[in-house]
Amino acid sequence: MTTVDDPVAAAERCTPEFRRNPHPVYASLRDTAPVCPMRPPHGIDTYLITRYEDARAALADPRLSKDMYGAMDAYRRIFGDSSVALDDNMLNSDPPKHTRLRRLVSSTFTPRRVDSLRPRIQDIVDTLLDNCATREPVDLLTAFAFPLPIIVICDLLGVPPDERSELQRLSTTVAQTGFSKESKQAQQKAEENLHAYFADLLSRKRSRPGEDLLSALTAAQDENGGLTEQELISTAFLLMFAGHKTTAYLIGNAVHHLLTHPAQLRAVQENPELIGQTVEELVRFEGSVESATFRFATEDVEIAGTRIPKGSLVQIALSSANRDPLKFDSPDELDVTRPANAQSAHLGFGHGIHYCLGAPLARLEVQLALTGLFSRFPRAALADPGREAPWMEVPFPAFRGLAELPVVLKPAVP
């Protein structure tokens, strides 16, 4: 592993100022060090990629592996031994394993299945907003943005309603873990409990299959057979975790930025047909996944004139790539009327073989959430518009989301 002599980028990315607004730091790195060596809090030398074209190419570069077993020592140092049991899935694998796992999952996660969820998602949106209407102000994260995707993904997976709150609590513990001994112990316990839960749930699905995704996965087969027990458990965890956490933060970010950009909100309220491209622009402007999950170099790789030695970890800053002025005009401006071809070029859902399988579901949820919220409460406003947005603090930039979103819900004037 190469030694990083100048960890300035990592230091800047761990400050409260950066968490409040990372974009000036990313802009500086794009200009001065587009492939920047750094040492994050986990202590393993890493290269950060910040420009759009470099990021897009890196996301599809087979020399930058996602196979966690190929970088097992580094993986264990960052995430701990207990994470391995939950991470044997398509996100952490390369072809041919990745191809097989994704094919088996995508065969039960089709666009038709996603579109069939539209009435159910609309019903969830309406019910949650009914409950929000009785409170003022209301934290839209806890009352709306988080419940919506957790209900949707648990419905899809077939998780019983009375087991969902504990599942969400455990996944939150995993997502917010830090590097202290106490945090690592809490993470390990949560991961062990999640592993045991999904093993038990999948056993129940085999005995009493239903019309849900996990039941379908237990029966899914291709020419090479089906998913192993470990792959089933890990895939169930991945779908649950990725299916609600990122979407919840994206809904929160979207509401916050529309409320702080009233002209953009008014444009989509007056032109409902803009909702699709509005969501794409919001993902570009402030997506919920700040950096792609780790990759490691299986050989020496040169990007933008910088040599990344074999064995190094690589992190791709999606938030930075999505505001690269070499790709997007006026990238620091939110513009819901931005040409659709420019909006769809964003990397908020990734690129290449690891492009987010759940992107169509996330898009549908955010579209229905925003349409429902601002149709029901067209005069909604931040409860304290002068207060600085409380962005969530994380051990290293992976998610980008608010810690809370207090809003006063105002219906249309009679």
C-alpha cells in the first residue's frame, strides 16, 4: 500500500464546515488535484476522484475492483469482521459473480413490478401526509421522508409490519457507525442481529412463500442455479438498506432545496410535467450518495496524470462530478428546466455495471412524494428559514442528508 504524504483532502472532508457545504472543497480539488491522495479516518491510503469524466470512466473501469475479498485486509480494517456476512452481494463483487447475482435479482425487480407499486406508493404518501397535517411544525424526515421508503421496500421484500421498526433501527446503527471502540461494538451487534433476522425471515419465506421479492429470490434460478444462503441474506440486506436510506435522504434534500429555491418550486408547481426532470436535477444538485462505495486497484492505474498504485483504495466523489463545470453549465445553480439530456447525464445513481438497480423505484418514490407534498401543502415553508441546514455528520462522506427538516405545512388558500 502506498503512503500518502499529503492528507489535506481527507482533513478538509472531516470538518463540520465541509459537512455543511462540501462543494467549495470539491471545486478546489477539481482544479488543483482531480485525483487526490488522502488518508481518511479509517487510516487506509485512498485516492479521491473529483472530475466528471474521470469519475464516469472510473465507475466503469474493470481495473478498479468491487470484490471485497480481493481487498479483505483493508475491508476488515474499515468495516470490521461482522460486515463480511452481510456484504456478500452484487454491490461488492465483480463479474462473473456480479453478473450472476444481478441477473437473479433483476429478474424479480423489473420495471413492470416497480410500476405496479404506483398505487400503493401513492396511498402511503397520502396516509403519511394525512398524519403530518395534524402537526405544526413537523420534522418531515421522521414523519415523511423516512417512513415512505421503508414501508415501500418492506412491502416489496415481504417484511411483516410489526418487524419493520426494529429493522430500521438496526440499519441506522450500521449506517451511522464511527471509528470509536464503542461505535464499532454497536455496529457489530447490529450486523449480527440483522444477519440472524434475515436468515430467519428467508426460512419463513421458504416455508410459506408469498407474492413478495424475498419469496421470489428464494426460488430464483438461472443456468448456474440459485442464490446461496449467504448470498440470499446479503442480498436481502442490500435491498433493504439501499432501498430506503438513500431514498429517504434524497426526499429530504429535495424538499429542502425546493423550499430554499422558491422560483424552482413555483416552476414545477405551475408545470407538473416537469416533475421527472425536476427529480433528475435534484439528484444532480444534491444527491443522497456523496461518494460511491470503495473500489481498489487490481493493478497500477493512471487517471488524469496521477498514478494510482496497485492495491490502493479509490473513492469516487459523485457530488463533485455532478457539479463539474466542464460537464454542466452553471452547475451550482438548481435549474429544474435544465435540458433533459444534461440532467440525465448525472452520476447520482452511478454508472456502468454497478448502476443502481433500484433507480426506477427511487425516482418513482421521489416524484410521488414531491407531487403529493406540494399539491397538498403548496405554501409549505421551512419552520426557521434563517437557520442553517443541519446536515448529518458521518464518519466519512458516503451519504449526504439532513439530520432534521422542520417544516410548517400550509395548505392552499381557500
